[in-house]
Amino acid sequence: MKSMKSQRVRHLLPIKKILFIKQVFRLFLAGTLALFLSSCFSSEEREFKLGQIEVEKSNFMEALPHFERAILRDPAGKIGVAAAREAAKICFFETKNFKKAGNFYSHLVLYSKDQNERIFGQKQLVSVYFDHLADYSKSILEINKILSMPISDDEKLAYKISLARTYYYQNNFQQAENEVDEFLKGVLSDDHKFSMLMLKGNISLARKDLLKAAKIFKEIIENYPVKGKKENVGVTLAVTYEEMNDYKAAISTLEWVRAFHPVPEYIDIRIRRLQERQQNQPGAKGLRK
């Protein structure tokens, strides 16, 4: 037994030595690399290079402090801008730290000498605050900034739609409706006009202007029959009638929707619920069988 144990120990010793030598070699390389970088590059360049090395190893959290130090040491310079670019990519695409990503994209917009990069950075800021953080106050500021930049007409239309939706999400219904009405004065594609009319209808529904909302949704169904069915506008119209306590119209609308809805059983449940509510209304005893 002792001889077997001694043999295992003898086998383990070389392995431990190898691991120790590897660790020493790694430390030697790291020290040599740091010495080389410190002798050949400025402090901000050295931090940027160390950040790049960590990115190549997919050590994104370890890379960020290096890029942040490079930015602090050379905020408006070439290295600082390059570091902000790398840090923004890490935070947006890898670590999903969107708040930090917003700071780095703001740096790019402020300091990059490349107009295309500044525009890209501004677009990313809209995405950060509108799509990911749902910070609608910041979204309004960033959307208005991108609208003042040289972007295509199609992009401007898309951002104006986002601006109107941002006011809607803030419950600023009057400003949202103003943006929609201004938008609808232009020459629009069917898709854009459909989106804005739906938003206008939802604004009216949220403001409890139910007659106006019902009128808008009916017009959408009439003018955009295919897209209206696909986007379940009939269901929204039925909800509007229900809010008006017009259960007969709501049930009739849902019966029409049932014929093409992908899940008719869901519509059946809603119809039965409405029928029950209709029967429980004052003076509705005559409706019961």
C-alpha cells in the first residue's frame, strides 16, 4: 500500500511542477508585456492595448476599466474616442449594461471627428433609452437630436413615429396627438399611415374619447382590411365598445373577428364573458333564456 501511495506522489510531483512552471511563465509574460507597453506607449495607449488584449480573450468585464482609464486620460483624442467605441460595444452587445453604453455613445457623439460615427452613436442613444431602458424623458431629447442630423427621410419618419409613441407612453396624450396629426399631414406609405392612425385611435381610447376611438378603428378596418385583420384591430374596436357599455356592438364585432382569428377559442371566451356582462346589466332580464 505504501509503495502504491509513494508511486502516486511521485506521479503527482511532476504535474505540480509543470503547473507551477506554467504559472510562473504566464506571470513572466504578463510582466514582460506590461514592461514593453510602458516603454513603448503613452499611458492612455497602454491602457487601450491592455483593454484590447482582454477583449481578444473575451474578458469583457476586465477590459472595461482599461478603456475607461484611456478615456479619462485622453477624452477628446484619438485614443479616448477609440476606447469609448470599444467600451460602448462591450456594454451594448456583450454585458447589456445599457446605462453605461449610453455614457460611452454620448462620448462618441461629443468627441468623434467622423460624422457617420456621430450619427451612429446618436441612433444608438435612441435605442438605449427608448428600446432598452424605457426612459422616455431621455428618449425625447435623443430623438430630437437625431432628427436634427443629416439622416434619410425614411429614418426621420421612423423617428417621428417613435417620438409620438414616446409622448403616448408618458401619458402626454395631447402632445402625442399633436405629433400624430402633424405626421399625418405628410405624404406617407400605407404602413406609416396605418401605424399613426392606430396610435391616434389608442390615444383617443386612453383619453376615454370612446366615440372618436371607435370611429378611427372602424375607418382603419375599412381602409386597411388585410392589415387590420392581421393586427387585430377588430379586437381593439370590440374593447372600445365594451368601454362604452355597448355590449351588443362588442359581441357583433367579435363574432366577425372569430371567422379569421387564428385562435377562435379565445374569441369565444371573450364573447361568452361579454354575454354574461350584458345579461347582468340593469333591465337585461328579458335577454335571458
